[in-house]
Amino acid sequence: MERPPSTAQRRAAFRAILAGQACIHPASVHDPIAGRIAADLGFEAAMFAGSVASLTVLGAPDIIVLTLSEFADQARRICRAGAPPLLVDADHGYGNALNVMRTVQELETAGIAALTIEDTDLPRGHGVGEPGLLSLEAGLGKMRAAVAAREDAGLVVVARTSALNLVNLDEAVRRARAYATCGADALFFTGVNDWDQLASIQAAAGGLPIILGGTPASMADRARLAAHGVRVALQGHQPFAAAVAAIHATLKALRDGTPPAELKGVAPAALMKTVTREADYAAWTRDFL
């Protein structure tokens, strides 16, 4: 049986992605089995999003009702099961800059490889429609706090801004320039919709690697993304939605009277043995029991 890479090895592997010349698509994972499947399929990295965490742990939409401990516990389970290097979306750090420090500490001990902290003003206040941005000073305070809080220099801290979604390109560029000076290892942007926007952001990033939170189909060229400094490009979180659809279809079929033996889309026994690492447990039982 082969041991999964250590936490240090996974952090080094994620840093190698950022230092490389290619752009990779991470696997969106939500639990230990999904993490193992991503590893078995050869994904270089995995992503555990705040929205997916809220769905998985609470069955709730992405409105910042998940707690730090719930998020960190699920991240720990995914890492412990042998997922690829895990990038997690730590949202706003669950509070102010001091809460960000606590967030980094909890997630670092969970075994993740990288985390993002964003400058969106979350959770939304009373009477507020769409959330806005924190002031640049507050955003910088959070990013600097995140960098200061990590104990392992191998942990990757990513400064994330929603400025392009919530304000405009000029503000995204301004924040890119500022966050490039705070000690973060990479910059994360959402809302990039064309190559001109990406070129402006790359010019402001100060040479830091870029992570994109999804791109339109017109920007699906990974080689061109890589040439613009993008090292990680998210593709969405379809695996969780697919799992929901599969569970719904299976339960509905059973409720409608379909015999279990006639169900479609059920994982074969060989796959279940692989993803549960049954052979390892059998060996441990033989050796230690």
C-alpha cells in the first residue's frame, strides 16, 4: 500500500504549480471520497469552496452561515483521506483581521495546501442588498494578518478580490497592485470575462501567479491563460451538483418502485472498494488484528 503525500509534500506541490509555466484546472471536491477520486484520476490539485462546504455540511446556500470550525473540520477530513494538494476558499476569514488569523491557524492544522482570503464585506448587513467591498485598508489588513498567522512557510496564502464583480476593472487593478505588496503568494480574481481585463490584471500583479474563479467559454485556452500568468483556473463545482442529481434520481427510482438491481448509475463494487481503500484496511486487519 502506498502512503499519500505528506502535508509538507502537498504544500510543496502546490507551490510548484504556482512557480510553473502551466495553468491547471483543480478538481472541485466536497468530502473524503471525492478527494480520493480526484487523487486517483491524477488531478494536480483540488478545490474546496465555501459554497460547496455550505451545501455539504448544512444543506444551505452560500450566504455565510457556515462556521469556521465546520469548514475546517470538513477540510481536515478531505486532507486526511489523501486528496491532492487542497486549495480552500476561506471566504472573508470569518470576521475581521484577527478572525482571519484564527482561520489561518485552524486551516493550517487541517492540512490544506493553500487558502484564499477575500475582501468582500461579509456577511451582508441588515438592509443591504448585494454585498460590497471592504475598504482597501481593511482588505490589506486581512491579507497581512493571514500572512502573519501562518506557522508553516509552505502554506500558500492567496489574496482574493471581488472588485471586478462589485466595482470595476480600475478598482481590481488598484487592489491587485496593493495586495501584491502584502506578502501573499498569489492573487485570486473573480469576474474576469475577457483577455483585455486579464492583461490589465497581470500587469498589476507584480509577477505574482494568478488564480481565476471561473472564466467564460471564450477564455478556455489554458495555454493562453498560462501566458497571462494564470496558474490555476477553476471550472465550477459540477461534481457536487452531479452527486445531488444522482442521489435524487436513485431515491426517486426506489420510491417509484424500481427494484434495486435495476437501478442505473450505481458505482460498481470494484470502484467502491477502491475509493474506500478496502485493500489497505484488509491488510491492516491482517497485520494488526
